[in-house]
Amino acid sequence: MKPVHFLLSVLAFIGGLQACKKNNPPVDEPTGPTTMYFPGSSTWETADPALYNWNTSSLSDLYSFLETKNTKGFIILKNGRVVVEKYFGSFTVDSPWYWASAGKTLSAFLVGIAQQEGLVNINNPSRQYLGAGWSSMTQAQENAVTVKHHLSMSTGVEDDLSGTDCTAPACFTYRTTPGTRWNYNNAAYYKVIDVVEKATGKTYNAFTQEKVYSKIGMTGVWLPGVGGNGKIHYSTVRSMARFGLLLLNKGNWNGTAVLNDQTYFNEMINTSQSMNQSYGYLTWLNGKSTHMLPATQLMFNGSITPNAPVDMYAALGKNDQKIYVVPSQNVVVIRMGDASGLSLFAISNFDNELWGKLKILMKY
């Protein structure tokens, strides 16, 4: 090809590209802050969700859905900044509310701290911390139950048929070999709290204050559960969001390692036993091929929340108390309120319905 013809061909090619650009204008790049932000003690930066190219026109539909579903407080964090925050009725930014079983994930986090300090080893029998006779099982049967079995809901104790969450020794009877049966058992979880208190020599509130609250500017309190069994965590929506942000950053808060045992943290947010793929250490996991639910031994196909990103993990509590953490989006979502409808302990249809709305909003 002659040079002049080659030059004309190149110019024609460039002209064609420019025409394509005019016909297909570039999509606006997100301009929202991308650095991770950690709120101070009294201030919290906000960011307009439109800066992340979110579909802000869907917010009114989201708010209507949340209100219809008896929500009291709702927050979305993106890179640590508040991009959505909404309260309903008389509920405010300062209103405390219960976490229900969402507090289990905070307990798992506290066990990790106790272990990194050499006070607990999750592979040891829980009897080593609780003392002999914490159950009505034999000595050999008690010795087979480790702290890890409590964290993974696989202690092998009989189901709590009374529904009272009874923690008296008579309420813990042997059913099967620990680690061979997944059973969502609140009373067996409550023994994790006792393990931490016995191992640290501190009350649960004091240990949480020292190791978590004071590190991340969080406020909260553990109060006795129904009938005096166990403890239930209470806080504001924003304090719950602080803990969610701590989880998103794998236990690190603005350069301070609150939980620096990354082996433990990764175990906490990954499958912890062979029966229920969707359960870590007192934490629910999305994106698995099968899942089990509380109060049943049935195995269900698919993930717990199909509309949510597959890497989401969550602290889920009765009556739809929620901490959702999505590392791929650098997003934390918090929901507090009354029950949205029919629920099965921590799990309800609300999760997937909500994430259907969030999928439209966030455009992931």
C-alpha cells in the first residue's frame, strides 16, 4: 500500500472511532470518595449516593418498603461513609434497640479477641472454662464438646424443645457426636458468653467495653435475656453500623488492630462445619450452594439471600435485626425494627426482598 493510501486509511479509521464515541457516549465514572473512612466519636461523614452512580430515583420506593416492613432505623455505609440513613416514627439516631441473634456475631468477635490474648483456645473443651457439670452429659461427652462446636452450632446437644433457651445443666442433654449435626441452639450459644467471662475474669459488658466499644467509638450494653438466660445486646443504629464497619475492615479500625488474628477472622466468615455451608462462627454466609435454617434439619438448595452479592456475610437477629457486610462493594447495611412479617428466628423473606431493592439502588 502506498504511504498516502495508508495515511488516508488511518485517518478514516480514526474518524470511524470518533463517530462511534459520539453514538456511544462514555458512561460517567463514579466520583464518590474511594478511601476508607472511619467516623470520629461524634462526627460521621456522609456522601451522596449519586456520586457512586447509584439509582437514587429508587430511594423513595426503598423507604416506602422499609416503612411498610416495620423498620425503625436503616443505614447504608459506602467506604465507611453514610450514603443512606433513614428513621421512622419516633425512632431517632439516639434510640437504642435490641440486636437479638445479630449479637451472636459480636460474641464470635469477642471470642477471637480472647483467643488472641491467650485466654481461650477454641479447640479446647468448653468444660475447661465452664467447669464440670455445665450440662447433664457424662464427663466424656462434655470433654468432646469444644468452644468451636458452640461457635459453629454443632455441639451435639439435644434440641431446645421447650423454646425457653434454658441454660441450666438439666437442659443440656446428649444427642449425638459433636461436629456431626448442625442445630441452631440459643442456649448452647449462651455458653459462649460464659466461656468468655470465665476465661477473662471480667463481665461481658466490661470485656466488650475494653476490647471493642472503646476502640471504635461504639456504645452499647448486654442485658439479661428472657427468663434471665444469656445476654442480649442493645445499641443505636449507628453503633451497630460501627461494628459492621469493623467487620468490613477485618477487625482493623483506622490502623488499629482490634482483632489481629486473621486466621480466626477468616474462619469466622467462612463455612465452619460440614453440615451447613452457610454458617461460619455465629455468622451467616451468602453465596453457598446449600443452606440450613434454624428449627429444621432440612437442607435447602441455593444461597440464603439470592438477590445479595455472593460474598455478603451477615449478623442476623430475630424480628429482622440485620448487619449485612459486602466486601466486594465496600458496603455495610444496617436494619433495626419490628418483625417485617413471618420469620424463622434470624432468617426471613425480608432479606431477599430488601436486597432486591438494594440491587436496583446500587446497580451491582
